[in-house]
Amino acid sequence: MATPSQRQTIRIIDVIRKKRDGGELSPAEIEAVISGYTRGDFPDYQMSAWLMAALIRGMSKAELATLTEAMLHSGQVLDFSELAGPKVDKHSTGGVGDKTSLVLAPLVASGGVYVPMISGRGLGHTGGTLDKLEAIPGFNVNFTLAEFRRTLARVGCAMIGQTAEIAPADKEIYALRDVTGTVESPFLICASIMSKKLAEGVDALVLDVKTGSGAFMKKMEDSEFLASLMVETGKRMGKKMVALITDMDQPLGNYVGNALEIVECLDILEGRGAADLRELCIEEAAWMFCVAGRSGTVQEGRQLSEKLIAQGSAMQKFREMVRAQGGDERVVDDRARLPQAKSTVAVPAVQGGLVAAIDCERLGVASLVLGGGREKKEDVIDPAVGLVVHKKVGDGVAAGEALCTVYYNSGARLEEAQAAITQAYTIAPEPPRERRPLLHKVIQ
Amino acid sequence: MATPSQRQTIRIIDVIRKKRDGGELSPAEIEAVISGYTRGDFPDYQMSAWLMAALIRGMSKAELATLTEAMLHSGQVLDFSELAGPKVDKHSTGGVGDKTSLVLAPLVASGGVYVPMISGRGLGHTGGTLDKLEAIPGFNVNFTLAEFRRTLARVGCAMIGQTAEIAPADKEIYALRDVTGTVESPFLICASIMSKKLAEGVDALVLDVKTGSGAFMKKMEDSEFLASLMVETGKRMGKKMVALITDMDQPLGNYVGNALEIVECLDILEGRGAADLRELCIEEAAWMFCVAGRSGTVQEGRQLSEKLIAQGSAMQKFREMVRAQGGDERVVDDRARLPQAKSTVAVPAVQGGLVAAIDCERLGVASLVLGGGREKKEDVIDPAVGLVVHKKVGDGVAAGEALCTVYYNSGARLEEAQAAITQAYTIAPEPPRERRPLLHKVIQ
């Protein structure tokens, strides 16, 4: 029987004040916030006050678990149990040149693991998987859930955007956070990511939490904290979880920009390409095979991944997926079918020496201002623009030698992009003090 | 010449994030927040996020000064320099049974000091000066500024509500704070009060900051902090300032409710009435005479106040003000002309002993639920209802003896009011541990 206090209506104003004063909210209070906001019972200005209080005061593990579940259950939770075999996804917190998802989905699917992937768009200085996929002529990321299910069953992988049915509470809350200074909370980030990823009907999830100058979390301790929150939240919901904390102190691979990154993915799937990108793809695929139970050890998973690339199975799966999602698979053999920028220009080093550091966010901004990203949600992406990075940390460079080549269509903000690139590089007589590893830490 | 950074537009999102992270905002940033919000350039949901960040992170003295000035200059600042003689006001942070303003305005005006008073309405458990004035049939608190000025010049005092011309930024921000859990910040309270009071064209201001169970600030340290913020802010703007921290751990006087409080004011103006209320009125009038330069010492001010009441000058001024503002001055001689409740009932003590404590907020809530106050802004006040308090802290009481008498029109929430009164009283065998003074502290 409900006690009188349980029967009382929960007033949003009381919940705001409780969180404001550092109190721990009950499950009923958190559910009231999420369901009330999603139903439109209380307005944006109350939600934003609550979000700010939650950001500053933080949350307990119990609060975070309830928040994530309430957001997850605001929409449909997919169930792919009719598909025999493990279902695994991976999620990256985003960075510059991070195109691993586009390699991983076909690579892991070619190893017999279903990969149902619901991805996001780029915002700010980071790129987004959906924008990169759309650089392939015809590729449709706006599948219905029924089309998603059919493609997944037939191909083994499918890559789409968040539909209206998946965690609608997150969709609305994220839009509000974006304009109210309430994005940068590990608790709110965790609930946002996990409510979407737990709706995908996967058994296991590999998280790639970026750290460094090109990541949203620039400090290792913040990346670690977010990683541990997400791993715990996923485990509590019965998922196998692993988080890799990986380096984003310089771009991943050498290509930044939507069509350019497709080119680099094709290189990797052909067994070529930049060593760091290749290494990270192999590592993440290996962990996906492990949590799927497909490999007994990470080492076995790496070997399997190498083999699938060498045999051409991964590339074959990529072709199948592109075709199934309406894209022009001929880009694999003829890269000129991808959008091409009209002009290129090299950005030279002003002095010689060794690349001591790269402010990676600035390189992301350079691509952004050329039209490769969005400053506002409604901005339209130019898929052809971006940069090719010639010099990475530790590389020697002569004065006048090209640091990057800029690919552009409009000269409107070219100077701004060039200046951002020049400013991003620190060139010194000595090599960098520390050599950062690609994989910093594994959290399970 | 403006530097490039000064020429840049201030983005509200950056100001929200800066305050969120505990940064100190520049004057330009604070002005951008207030002017942008007042112009409607940015929406409520961004303002509420900023308010929550400001509440939790606090403000520096410089930030508070800029905020107050920006809110003050969002509207008209009155200038009564054409009136020869000092202009002084007083402001109370509000409590239960606090009707001193209604005595002070005519009392101090009868001593040759102009009192231009812009007051507020009751909200929550506290009463409001405007609601009390409106219990006098015909009394018009909705004067234009021109009518306010004319009445002040002719009578020497005038009491009105906040017009659209006075600190409109405060009016909008206050409404938003009320529904977003951002009321209880000493900085935001200070800016709200002072932006209105500094617009009144006064030379000096006496603040009555309440402390105790019936006040918004229940702890002495909070009341002291708010008092010192307001005194500093007023001084910085060139005003003579004094704050009295006074007791609100039990109702002030014996009458709570709008018409009932008018009755008690008439008692005081006739030289009778409750000792505590009388003492506080004399004390505050004395300080108003001091800051006005009308008395050399507070002791002289007290003697002047006593004399003005004894001579009948204060009551005469009250009649003039009521008449000038359209009210029925005959209530002075015939209190039956005030709204009368249909029924009364005594609330008896359940046990005998001594009144050890009164949870004063609960008595305010008792009057509120009878219809004497507002739970929501749109609630309509019943001026006739309220309570007469028979037992105060330290009084002896027999079991079954009346603690209060309830004046009511509708029985709908009578039981709730009776229960609140019973629960408000702590009756014990011993007298209270400490005897709280009426005046705790003077901050200048």
C-alpha cells in the first residue's frame, strides 16, 4: 500500500531545489523529471535549471542508473533475440579523424558478429559517423527500425541515425543541453550515450573513450571517470562492457573531413593506411570479438581481425552494407566517385624542427570552418572538404615543408582554417617530452 | 579604441558556462545577460540555467554591483530632488505578522521625512504590504508614477506596487526564479530588492532583515550575510544604509491576516497594541529619522516617534494617505468597515505548560490555507481571514486554553489550518532555553 507521501504528486520545483542543494533524488523523483519533460508537462526553463543543478552537484550511482533507465524506456528497446549469434556495438566519445566505426561495423560483422549501430552527427570540432557515411553517394542513414532490422539480419551490420522511437527523451534533453551549457557533465553524457546504446538490443558494448587535446574530455582523469560510469551503468543493465581509453592528442590517421575519411577507411579495409588508425581498428575489433565470445583472448581477436582484412572479407561486408543502405558501392574501386574538393593548398611550417605537440581541437576547427562540420545544428555539411595531415607528433619538419594539405571549395574562411592549422602545431628543437600510447587504459 | 575581443559579441552560452565553472563574469558579460533577457534576445531556458549556476556558484562583490545596476537601469530611476527634505524608505525581507511598513510610512512622514514606498505582495507563508493595504476598502496601490509623485509631494508618503517602469528586468527575472528553484540566493535576493529600492529616488534606506522560523532566512549567519550584501550594495550607489537584523522566530504582534493586521496597525498608531510590534515600529522609525538626518541619535529618534504617535500626528498622516489613495479613511474610527470573517474558532492547547517555541512558518501557512495568502501567483486573497495569536514564546498555557483564534469564511481547509497551528507550538514544562531579543544586530 502506498504511504501518504508516496501518493503525493511530485512537484518539479521541489526536485529542482533538492538537487540544487546537493540532495540525492529518489527513483520516483528522477522518473517524474524525465517522463514529465517528455510528456511536455513542464517547460524547458525548469528542465534547464534541473540540468544545471545536476551538472554542478553531480549524481550518485543509483541516481545515474535510474536516469539512464528512464531515458532508455522513454522509447523502444530493440530486441534482436531472433537473430542467432552475438550482437555487439562500439561507441566512441568522438574526436578528430576518428573513423573507426566505419571500419569496425563491416570488419566485425564479417567475423560472424551482428553489429547494430545507431550513430550520431558531428558537432563542434568533432566529426560524426552519419556525416561520413553520407559522403558516399546515395547512402541512407535514415532507415526505419524495420529496415534497420532487415539489413542487420541480411548483412550482419547496419548503420543508422537515432530514430524518433529510440530514447526520445535523450533527443529532447540533448538539444536543450546543447544551448544551456549543460553538455559537459559525465553523468549526463553517460545517461545520454547509454540510453541510446542500451536500446540497440546488443549483448555487449565496447566503448572508446577519447582523451587529449582533440577530445571533449581533455584530461585523463575525466576520461577515466566517464568510462567507469558507463561501464558500471552497462553492467548493471546486464551487458558485457569494456572501455578503452585511447589517445586523441593528435588526429587519428591522416585524413580529416567526411569524404576524405571514407578514403582512409577504404585504405584500412584494403590492409593499407595509417599505422595508428589501423592499430586502433584491429584493437577495437579484437575487443568486440572478445566480448561477443567469438575470440577467447584479445590476441586471438587481433589475429582474427587481421585475417578478415587480409582475406578481403571485411571489404566485402563493407560493399554489402553500402549496397543494402542505398549507397554507391563503386566508390570502393573508384574513389573519384566520392565528392571531390575543387582546390587544395599546402600549409607550410614556418620553422624547422620536430613536431612537439598538436592542438588537435584546432585541426578539427580548421575542417569545420571549411564546411566539414557544423557550428549550429542547421548548418549544411560540405562532404568534400577537409585536410590531409602530413606531420604528426615526433615527425621532423623543414621550414616551408607542408604540415597539412587543405581541401576546400569556398575561399571564404580559408585563411581562418590555415591560421588554425599553423597555430595547432608546436615545432621545437627537441622531440616531445612524453610519447603518448595509442591505448592508455582498459576499464572492465 | 575597442580591442578585437571587446568588439566580439558576447554569447550567452559562454557566459552560462563561465559562471557554471565558477568564473567571475565581467561587467560587459553581466550587462549582456540582463539586457539580452529583458529585450527577449534569449529564452527563459537559458536564463534559468544561468540563474541556477549563479545561485550555486555565488557572486563576487563586483559581479553583484554590476548585476544590481543592470537591473536598476532596465527601467526608470525616480528623482524626487524637487522635494525639499530627506527621502527615506525601509524594506523588510518578510515574515509572519510583519505589518511595520503600514505604521512606518505615515509615522515617519508625520515627522517631516518623505517616504516613497514601493512594496510587494505576499508569497508563500509571508504576508505582503500591498495585500494588507487592499484590505482597506477602496485603497488603490496601482498608482501611476505620476500619481505616486503627486501623493508623495502632498502627503509626504505614498505606498504603491512595482510599476512596469520600475526595474522591469527584476519583475521578469523574479517570476522565472519563482518557478525554477532559484529564489534562495542571497546575491539574487540582494539584486532584486536593491534594484527596486534604489529606483525609488531615496537618500537612505533602512533594511529589516528577518531571522528565525518565520523568515525566509532561518539562520542568523544567512540573514547577516544578506544584510551585509545589501548594505554594501546600497553604499556603493551612494545611499545611507543601515540593516537591522530582527527576530522572526514567532509572529510579530498578535494578528496575522490582511484586515486583521490593519486593525493591529491602527492600535499601534493609537499608542496601544502589542509590545513587540510597537517596540519594533519605534526602533525602525528611529533609524529612519537618523539616516534622514532628522534625529542626531537613535535615542532621539525613538523619542520623536513616541511623541508623533502620542500627539496623533502619525494617525492623522495615515488618514491623509488612505484618503489620497482612494481608501475609506472611516475604518480608523469604525473598524467594522474592514472585511469581517463569518466565523471564528479557538485552537486549544492539547497540554499545559510553557510555550517553548513556535514554528512561525506554520502559523503563516495556517493563514495562507484559509485564503489569507497565495500558493500560486494567480490565487485570490480573502482579506478577512487569519488568526489572532494569544500565546507567544514564554507564555504559560493550561490544557484546553486557546493558543490562537482562527478567523475564516470557508471550512474547506479549516482542519489543515488548525493542525498547522497545533503543530507549530512546542509546549514544555520548562521555559525556552534562550530568550531571543527583538533586535539581534545592527549592520551599517
